[in-house]
Amino acid sequence: MTTMTTPATMRALLQSGYGGVEMLRLDQAPAPAPRAGRVLVRVEAASPDSGTIHLLTGRPTLVRPFLGLRRPRQPIPGLAFAGRIEALPLGATPEQVGFAVGDRVAGSAPAAFAELVLATPRKLARIPDAVSSTDAAALPISAVTALQAVRDAARVGAGQKALVIGAGGGVGAYLVQLAVLAGARVTGVASGGKAAFVRSLGAERTIDYRTDPGPEGWGRFDVVIDTADGRDLPVLRRLLTERGTLAIVGADHVGGPVLDGLDRQFRAALLDPWVRHRLVMVMQKESGADLAILLDHLAAGRMSAAVDEVVPLERALGAIDRLRRREVRGKVVIALG
């Protein structure tokens, strides 16, 4: 058993309601104490993602009964983090947990935008020595989503032509890289200002959705993975080859406030049995094992963390607002250590 004294309070971002970044503030919050089944981690870096924006805005409203009707039940936002283990679960040994005090880890857990966080061991992975905490913190949600989309949902293979819509965003930047690693020839759809960034990730071709006349001239693809576009399913299906696959990760403000991006995912799942194409919805599963694969790619130089900016906790609100406005190329990371 590991015993320790934790501080009574810690610095954290707090969310008072649903809306914009005006609902967030940096303040003191009660610090979590070691407990059974959870590892206590001192956070060195954390990273916002599209889920952070959904929690901030309260959209889709369909999930508010689970999150909190008027305000989040969990006042500290954030899921993805990296840091050092401060304490093991009460009554547990390193052999039982698979980690030891002092280990550098990355993972996902609620309330990550704080100096201390409690995490489930199976959602953690050790950070290789060659990987910084800021790079590691970018991966647990966005990159794991991309890995599961490429490997499990879209089943991208060597020689395929793949189209990534939203290629300049947090998930999209990893989709491009992982599809290239799988042997695909990748075209990325992004704003013109992100085109060079997307090509640097391995895309052979980029399409500027702001100036291009429309998908009719984009070509045909074995796989289309959409993270941002919001076009109707029939439009996206016309981009597919005869037996192509459409994987929908998400898109905001396309299905009304109740369903939002879930609308197209549900419709794709319902339509899939009746059409020649594969239509799949990507639902991320937090996984320490998948995170370990990605950290190994990072350490070996096979993949970039695609971090656009690292900001201190005091500037987190501005970084989250940049993410909301889709100004970030890849990922933004909040440094706490």
C-alpha cells in the first residue's frame, strides 16, 4: 500500500455552465485523494479536443441528462493528459496495477485540466523516454480516435485511396498520418491555410473546402473519413468506389442542437445494411493499449504529435477558444508542470 499526503486544494479550470469560454475560469478546487481502483497522477500537460467543446457548449443536448442539465456535474473539464504517478490505488501494489509511483504516463480521465487527476490504470500507458509530456498529452483522445477509425472502422489498407475530411484538425492530423502508415494514398480536405501542414503529415494532395467548387470534382476513394464536413450522406457516398467505406467521426452544428453531429452517425448506422457501401460510425473507446501503440510510433519517429501550440494553464481559455473557432493546426496543449 502507498500512503501519502495530498494537498487540500489544487489549481484547475472550472466550468460554471454551458456556453463559451466565459463559462471557464482558473481557480482553486478540492484536490482528489488516493482511492481504490484509481491511480493519482500529477498532471504535467493536458490537451483539449472536440469533446471539450461539446462539454463547454452542452451540445448535443441529448447527452445533457448524463452530463448535467444546467451545468456539468463534473466542474473540471478535460480528458487527455500526461504526467507522473503520485500514488497507486489504495491497497494495491505495483505488480497488481502495472505501474509504480514516479512512472511517466499518459491517459484519459475526467477532470484532466487540473494539477492532479484520478485515472483508471487500463486507460494509461507509459511514456517512452524519447517522448515529451506535451507531445504525449496530445494523443489519448484525438490520436486514439484516429487509430480506431483507420484500423477498426475504415479498415484502411495498403494501396487504397483515402480521403480525410477535416485533415488539419486534431483528429484529422492523426488520421492522415495513420492512413499513410497503413499504406494508403491520402488526400486531405482542409482550409487553404492548413494545406502545407496537411501535406507535411504525408498527404499527397490537399483540397481547400473554402474555395473548391464542391466534392463532384474530388475523385473517387476507397475510404472516406469525415471529421468535420457535415455534408449529407448521399453526397459523401458519391465520393466512394463501388464497395468503398464511409467512416463518420463527427461534425458539429449539422443535426440541430439535440443530436448535432450524432445525427449523421445514427443515420449512417441505420442505412448501412441496405446499401452496397460500408457506412460506419466511429465511437472512440479509451484504451491504454492503443495509446501505447501511438506513443511507440511517436518515439520511433513514425508519427508526429502535430502540436501547434503549448500554452500555460493561465492561457488555457484562449487556446480552447482557438480550438472552438477551428484555428488550431493539429493540437494545442496546456502545460501544467
